[in-house]
Amino acid sequence: MQSHGLNIRGLGSLSWGILAMLSGIILVAYQYLKKVTTLNRGTEFYEMVVAAGFDKKLAKFITAQAAHETGGFTSSIYRNNNNAFGMKYAGQGSAPGEKRGHAYYLTIQQSIYDYKRWYDRRKTWFHYVPALASINTFVNWLKTNRYFEASLVSYQRGVEYYYNQIFV
């Protein structure tokens, strides 16, 4: 009786080479599609951040931050709660409530407006926002304002990664 299907032991070195090449092509295609998707979502998100009243340079940093917080705008908190920044529910003005330990919003724009209120409160308390000339100064400012608990290096690396994916 003859067995049908892939016989791994019967593959010659040429077949393994072809299989490796096809795997590489699939991986490259996946990475390309992932970058295009992140770029498209990032571009749309960036426009919403500018519309919320942030200047264009800062809006790029905030977009990269949101992409980092949401794993390229794909996390379940982003998709199910319309929460772009991982904001917890502590009476945010635009959040009607909390789901799964995070604020939920009816729209992504509401999430951005709550972030804007958070940002403006910090700006008012310190009477200035340092010259946010780079991702480094932006992430340092976030850390100083206790926005995230992760290490400064890992958070900065994540924000830089998405900045490069979307804007470079």
C-alpha cells in the first residue's frame, strides 16, 4: 500500500532548499504586509491626533507611542475598548466605563481626547513642556510624569520602532 502526502525522508537537498526559499518568501511577505498595515493605521491615527490639537511633530511621537502601547494598533484593548493608550479607568472624561481593567471608549477619538486632557494637565502643572525635540526627550518626559511602568530603555525602544515603521 502506497502512502500519499509529503514524505520528509524522501526530500532531497534541492527540495529542502526550495522549501527554505518559500518559507523565506512567506516571511518577507508577512513582514511587508505587517508594515503596510501599521503604516496605514498609523497614518490614520496621526491625522486624528493632529485634529485633537497636537502639533505635527508631537503628534508623530504620540502616534508612535500609541502604536507601541497597542502592538501596532492590534491589541484587544485597542480593538475592543477603542483605547489607544492603555489608559486605566479612573473617571476619564470621555470613557463611559471600564472593561477588562482599562477604560473603554465609544470611538478612538474619545481615547485621544482623554490622552490630550492627561497631557494638558501635566503641561499646566509644570508650566512648560520641555522641548520635545526627539523621541528620547518625549519618552523621558512621559517617564518623569509616571505615564508607564516599564523600563525607560524598553519603552523608548518600542516607541522608536513604531516611529520608524510609520514615519521613516
